[in-house]
Amino acid sequence: MTDSRKEKAEPASLGMTPKETTTDEAMDKAHLFHFTGWKAGTEMEKERKERINKIIYEMSKDSQYFQQAQKNDEKTRKKIELMRDKIKVTRPGNLASVTVAVDKYVEMLEDVDLSQIYCVVDMDMFFAAVEIRDRPELRKKPVAVGGMSMISTANYEARKYGVRSAMPGFIARKLCPSLIFVKSNFEKYKAVNKTFTDIFKEYDPGLKATSLDEAYLNITDYVDEKLRLESTLLNRPDKHYSTTERYKMASSIVNEMRQRVFEKTKLTCSAGIGPIKAIAKIASDFNKPNGQHMVLGKKETVLKFVRALPVRKVPGIGKVQEKILKDAFGVHCVQDIYDNRYA
């Protein structure tokens, strides 16, 4: 009688190797991993991106996480198919009530208040930057804060290799063999956070901190007070400042604020400026690291900025929602959402 266990072991003993993962297969599965998306410092050529995704897929395909991700992906695929089928049988006459509701919503969005000036500040690779600041020998070397189980932050040198936050450390080490792991120190990060938050509060005492490395400020009053003082010095107390002039002042103020943070902490930060919190948040990611991006508070400027955005840039839209919008409705950017608003 043949031993079945021996039969199963024979291929390995004969020197046979498992089927190698193809590039197309790895790229097709890339959306299943939340740490394979775009982030500042991860811009790279197609060939390197394909190699990184291949390594990630090869090291993850047998994990429980990947198996569950595949099940969820299959549910999403079926959901997309149902949506497509529903779109095919939908007639214009069935959309009358929906059209009215959508038009009212669009009208409401177009009448949004653009008089406020918001600033969102994001500390560049915060945890890693603090560690590198305190250990100068780590400069220009790939560094990750965390361990083999999980990474919380990676510096820009490490990101060139595909290393990302929320990535298992053993995958990061495979991507970047020279990666240096540094143990996290949240007490130190909190102390540094207090230092730059105290600076931010001078510009907006009621700021909202969403995490240790990010803050939302409404700098409207600070900007207008600066302009009021300027007009007084010019002996023109009744001078009216245009939107362009207000935002020019806002840009100068934010640049000053970022410089003060650097002088106090030796850390850089990036910022976004805009008339809506969400716009400022998106803009904060446009000129990283150590930069700022401004979206003027004029309707035409805001619409131009928003329409060109890839849907993934919109807060709240993750990989699953992006896939549904793309595969079910053909939506790739915000303009596509508007064009397909009755779908």
C-alpha cells in the first residue's frame, strides 16, 4: 500500500519548486493590501512598483489576512456585477425623483461658504523624523519605527523600497534588507507634539488635533486681524481686502508657522490651505515633504481643483469604494462623479 504522505512530499525531494508568481497576478491582487497605495515618498517607476507588489503578494498569499481579503474582494466583485446589471435595466423615466434630489444636493454644495480659511498641518514622517533627529547617524538610511510584526512609520529612504506604515516588518525587511528598525517611543512623540501644538494654538486656540502628527486650524481670524493691523499702519482702516490678498497673507502666515515649528523642533511639516477643511486636508498632501499648497477660496478655483482629483484623494474613499466607483460606474476622478451623478 502506498503512503500518500510520501507521495505528496516527493515533488520537493525531486527539486521541483512552487509555481512562481507572475507580475500580472501580483498587480491584480495589489488592491487587496492597504499598504500598497500611494503615499508621499512612494513615487516610483512601473518596473519597481511591479517588483514590490510581487514580493508583497508572494509573502502574503498564504496568510489568513490574504484569504479573508480575497473573500471580501469576491463579495465586492459580485456587488459590482449587481450594480452593472441594475444600471443596464434602469430607464431615464425611473430616475425622475432621484434627479430632483441630486440636483438639490449639488445646488447645496455649490452654495457652500468659502469665506473661512483653513489650514491642515501634517508633520513629515513624524515618528521616524523624531528618531532620526535624535540619532543623526540614521540620516540617509532606510528607517522604520516599529518591529517585525508591524511598522508605524517609515522614512522617505525606506519608502523608495516600497516600505510603508501599517506594513508587517518581515515584509518590509524583504523589500529592504538594509532597513533599520527603531522601537517606538510614544512618550517622546507626545512631548514633541505638545511643543508644536503650542505654536499652532497661537494661530488657532480652538484647533482640532486628529492624531499626534496632524492638526486642523481655522486661521480666518488670525489672517483678518493681521490685515486689519496692516491697514491701520497704512492709515487705511476701511480698506477692503480681496480673497487673493487674504490668501496671500494666509500663505505667508502658514510659512512662518512651519518655520517656527522647524526652529523649535528641528522637524519639518507640510500644510494645505483652503476654504473648506476637506480641501485643506487634501492640499496638505500635494507638496510633501516640507512644503505647502494653497487652494484659493474662489468658487471657480475650488471647482477646478476638486474636479481633477482622483476619487481616492477624497477623504472617506478607500480602496474598496474606489474599485466600486471605477468598475461599476467608470468613475476615476471627481469630475466623473458629477458626470455620472444620476447613475
